Amino acid sequence: MPEDFKVKMSENPAIKEAIEKESIFHTVGLTAFPAVEGREPFLSILVPIDIGKPGPVKGTISMSEADNTFSPRNMNYLVGKDIVFVITGVDEENDVLLCSRKIAQDKNKVALLAEMAQEGTFEGVITGIKDFGAFVEVRGVSGMLRNSDYATDHSRIASRYAVGDRINVKCKSIVKDSGRIYWEAATKYHRTTPVVCNIEEGAVTVGKVIDVRTFEQGQGVFVRPVDGSEVDVLCSMPRNIPELDRDVMVVIRVLRIQPGKTDLDLPLVRGMILGLAQT
């Protein structure tokens, strides 16, 4: 590339204006590069900006500018994903624009919070599926959609959706200190098929801890049996297993099953954790 073009990259009016105004652009992540000496991992992108020259305008997003909600281990999770970003500078040596997804997320969040005050409905993209629900991203702003806020009967999001699927949500709450957003489905799913419950009172089975909650009576542990049952078992926190957390495999005994009002309602299942499952 001619030397005069490198100079104009940093002096180009379109680029200077975009940096000054922190204009938000949209693109797709192309290639993730690992860390090299003196440089952190980064993502290559094409910047949709007209600078008066032919050919694509290349850009990079470093890992420290990738996300405002968590610290990624690498940049692979953004490859092929629609992302928002702003231009922050010019790398003259490599002829690329330096970009930040984090700043764009922050700017979008401010605008989104204002719209949320009007109780708006937004189309989001599911970016992660968990036992307790899913992470849904709206305009680059991520929030949590719990199973209990997705359906009227606690049906699991994972049974009907996958990563990349779109879903309409609205804001349920925002945690004041952290700014974490909790979504709820714009139209809650309601079951039309009977609940599958493969467990019986007195049965001993293996399950995975999917949640730990604090109630007035103490801590409760929700365990999901591995037998394909749609019903979670609520157990008291065992004294012999300190700091039991999600994803731990345990052995449980089913103590009591209280049927739902109809076969479309989840039964209330109580159990007891006997110990850790052998792996």
C-alpha cells in the first residue's frame, strides 16, 4: 500500500469523524488470532466505512476491548457472530483500524436502558444455553433469561431453543450494583404436552446440581436427574458437602412427590442428597 495512503488513514475525515463521535458500526467477526509476543489475542473484522479508497477497510478488536460483561479467554466466541463496535484509532504500521466492542456495548446499553423504561419489547439472540436458562443479547447488550421467566410452567429454554436462535424479550429487572439485566419472554411459553416424570418416591438416582438458592429455611439445592425427567428435585443443602455448587454430580433419594394440578403442571419433588456421585 502506498505510503501516502497510510498517512491519510489517520487523517481521513470519515475515520476522524467516526472516532470523535464514537459512531457505532455493525459487522461479522472474521478470524480469531492468539496472543503473540507484545500483542494480546485479537479478532479481525472488516469495517463498513467509506474512506474514499477502493477495497475493504480492515480492523481489529483486541481481547481487552471485546466484552463489557465478562473477560473472555480467547476471541473464538466472536467468529461468525454479528457484533457492534466503534473505531478508537489507527494502526499505521499494519494498515488497520483499532476498534472496541466494549465501548459500543456501553453506548448501546445506555440507549437500551432508556427504551426499557418505556417497557419495550426487543428481539434478542441466544448466545448461551445453561441449565437454569439462557443468555440473550440485544444490540450487543447481554442479559439472563431464566427458565422461570421464559415459561408459565418452568419449561426449559433448552428444550425449544439453541444458540443463535432469536427470541423476543423485555426487561424484567436490572441489578443496581452490577447493572446485570434479567429478561423475561415477551410472550411466555405455555406447555401443551404432559410433563415427563421418570422418578418415583424412594428411588435413588444420580443428578446434576443446576442451582443453589437461599430460602428462609436455609439453602436449597435443585438437582436435575440424568434419566431424562423434566422435573428437578429440591433438596436441602447437605452438611457433609460444603459449598456445593452448580454442575456437581450427586446421588439423591426422592422423598416426596406432590403431583401438579393437571398433567401439564410440574409436580413438586423433594429429595435428599446422599453424597457426591463417583466420576
